[in-house]
Amino acid sequence: MTIQEIQEEIIKEFKDFNDPMDKYNYLIKLGKDLPPIDLKYKTEENIIKGCQVKTWFYSSFKDGKVFYEIDSSAVMIRGFIALLIRVLSGQQPEDIKNADLYFIDRIGLRENFSPIRANSLFKLVNQMKSAAITCQADPIRKGGIF
Amino acid sequence: MRERKNTHKIFSFDITKIRNDFPVLNQKIYGKPFVYFDNAATTQKPRIVIDTMSKLYSEYNSNVHRGVHYLSEQMTEMYESARKKIQDFLNAKNSYEIIFTRGVTDSINAVAFSFGELLVKENDEIIISEMEHHSNIVPWQMLCQRKGAKLRIIPFNDKGELLLDEYKKLINSRTKLVAIVHTSNSLGTVNPVKEIVAIAHKYNVPVLIDGAQAIQHQKVDVQALDCDFYAFSGHKIYGPTGIGVLYGKEAWLQKMPPYQGGGDMIEQVTFEHTTYDELPFKFEAGTPNYIGAIGLGCALDYLTNIGLDNIKNYEKKLLDYGTAKLMSLDGLKLYGRAENKTCIFSFLLGNIHPYDTGMLLDRMGIAVRTGHFCTQPLWDHYKVEGAVRASLTFYNTLEEIDYLYEALKKVQKTFG
């Protein structure tokens, strides 16, 4: 599926939630279900710095596609991560770089991605995009924070 | 959610009336009655402060000092009268010992630079404590880096009380200053500052007190404390943002050089040499935040009318009730169990991340803060990264504590 198709799918899923609390409960469920990051990537150097919530980031490049392994100590953040991985992981670097993540607005969660929020989500999206750009420039390189 | 009625009659003032004085409290957040438990970060403003400042901007605005025209003179008079109010509020000996700053951070930086330039040399020592806010750590670290001086740290016990015996061991002939928090913003501990000052003075060491979390909850008398410097922020005492106070004993302020140069702080300027104005203007370079200062004076009037003793008594009820209620919740760990503490509850709910707790409480209309609250070394003591903090004040109610309790049970159910 393309990035756009996946976003449309998520928007459709969120349309069923009438009570805003249901949205959060769904995110919590996604957060609980997200597989934890491989322990070997859960290192100090893979932590996204300057965030209130510890978030570990690792990306790899295989067969022309970027794959992400991301984890966080907060369940709610893991829920957001699950959505971002669903949309961007396994996509081509060029598509990730140019992706307009409009689904965040459409599902009514934009405020969580503000740069002034103490969570890691704004930085995380930037990190995912810059990993894609780095893969394009240096396809052999793999790794966490670059 | 049920409407919460403020039915408890345990105080000598009318809580419903008080809450009506604070317009921001009378709203709904996500459709739920707003519970504001983030008062250690900033307090809400009573209508009288908001209206006064609005009136000043609408009808009186003019720059203070040097003006020959009517409005400038009016504004100067109100500005200097605010200084006098703060003098009275702190029981300072002289009004020129009250310096207007941007807040506690600005006040501490001013002393760190100005006092530091005057007196701190290589191998000298500054004493702070393990429970300081970053604003009472970093300016001293910067000073130490500039001068080759050293920071010494007073530890605290697990209840969150400073170890005064350790403090006594730290102080010596190299100590140049003790900078200590009056009330911890993370633990609520009210430190025995009078005793801390007396110990330092035996060694002729001056003491700066960070009063950011103390002055809104209890009477502070700088002459009785005998402290050399006392700092507080306007926005944490129901006044506007961007205004704060540095009280300094005249003897120190006279000796210390200005930390900022510019207009309003000079006596005479030539390209060869500048002479500085007298106190307090020597430390107030540039156009001061005169409307903020008057707004702060207005907030202090408001508090004085209610009575700091009334406030203290009421907040003690909130503290006792809140402590018992929160401690009755299975799995809740409360940080900060000092004998003498203010109404701050920092806690963790089992293994639930503070951010998760805070996010869900927010959706239920409860505003708390999560994280390290700018006291990272304090949380290193407990070997956790931070907590959830509910900080209450005199416009909060027992019913709101009940609501928090129920909300926390929901958080446990959701994440458990």
C-alpha cells in the first residue's frame, strides 16, 4: 500500500470514534500491542534526546525501502509510534521524505505533534524523515540516530 | 461527570467567592469542569489583577521616570508604590532593597553574576542543595566555570528533608555564598531557612533564598529570616508573568556592581566613563516592566485581603486530606513526605509512565505536570526520571482531590 492509502485507512478507522476518549483508548491499545524494540537497539545512543519521554529509534534500509524500529517508555506515545510505523515503515526513501502526514490532522491528534509539546513526536517525525534522506544519500549505512 | 459542589466548610473564607475571582477556573476542558492542579508552574490571576492591568494599558500607559508629563508621573508613582507594597509584604527595611526583575531565574542570575564578579575567586565554594530547581543550580555552575570555583551540595533524606548536619560539615572558610530553595517545587518540602541562614552567618557567609514556591503560601519576613537575598516570581503569586523580585540587603546591593547596563541605571554617561544611579535603579537597566510590577502589587493586595494565615490554614487541610486520599490508592508512591511541607503531591502510579497518567488526566479535565519539573538531580536521588505533580493552592477544593482520586483509579484501570 502507498503512504496515502494507509493514511486513508487510518482516517476511516478513527471515524468510528464518537467519544474523544475512545480515540485515546484505541491509541493505548495500539501502544500495548506494538512489539518492543530489539534489546540490542535499546541503547543510550538510540534515544531521541531532549524529550520528556524516553524514545528509542532505529532505522534500516533494505531492498530500497526504509524500516523503522521505535519504542517508547510511555504507552500513549507507543500508540502514536504504531501509527507512524504503519504509515512510513517499508516505504521508499523518496516517498517518506515527501510524505504529507495529513492523517494526523484528520484524526484530530495534531496537538500531540506540536514542537512545543514535551513528548517526542515532533522530533520523531523529523527523525523518520531524516533517516530516509540519509538512506538515499548513503544506502549502505544502517543505524539509529544519524 | 457529576458537577462538583464546594460544600466543605473548613475555612474562614468563602471558597465559592474566591473561585469566582479567578475567571479561568470557571470553564470546561474537553467538556469537563476544569481542575487546575498545576499551580507550582504558574498560578491563575484574580480578576482584579487582570482588570487593573487592562485599565493601565487602556488609560495610563506611559514610560516611567524622567517623564515631565502627567501620565508618566502617574505611572511612576504607581510603579514606585508597587515597590513599597512589596517592601511591606516582605517586611524589608527599605524600599530600595526591592529590585524588579523578570522572575526568580533573572534574580538568581543577577546575584550569580554581580555578587560573583565582586567576591568569588578560584577555589571558592558555593553551597546549594540536592533539591534545587535548575534555576538555582545552573547560574552557580556558570559562575563556578567562570571563576574556577566549586559547587557543594547539601543532600536530603528520602522523606525530602535537608540534612543539616551535612550542611554544617560543608560550610567553611572557602564558602562564599549559600543559595537554597525555601520550598521545593517537586517535593513541597519547606526548608528551615532561618536556621540555614543562622548557620551561614556564623561563618559570615551570605544566603540567597529561592522563594518561588514559598511566598504564595506563607508569610515571609526577610528581616526575621535575616537572609541576604530573597527571590520570587510574580506569576507564581497570582500576579502577571515577566515580573519578579530580588530583595537584597542594602549593604550587599551597595557593594555589588550592576549586571546589566543601559538606560535608567546611570547617573552620568560619557564615552570615557559612566557613573551609576543609586539603588534600586542601578539594577534596573532599561524600561522596567512597570505594568507588571503594578499588577504584582495588586496581586499582593488581593492576598493580604484574604489573609496569608487563612490561606495557610486552608491549604494545610488540602494537604492533609490529599495526602491521606492519595496514599489510600493502591500502588501510588508519593515523593516528598517532609514533616513541614506545602500542598504539592508528586507521585508515580505503579509502573505507569507519568506522561501516560498526565495525558489521561488531561482528557478528564485535570491539569497536572509530568516530568522532572526542572529538578533532575532531585529525581536522581530517587533513581526515577520524574513523576506526576499535582500542586494545589487556596482556590482548589477537597472535591477536586476526590475527583483526582477517582480519575487516577481510571488511569490505573486503563493502563493496568
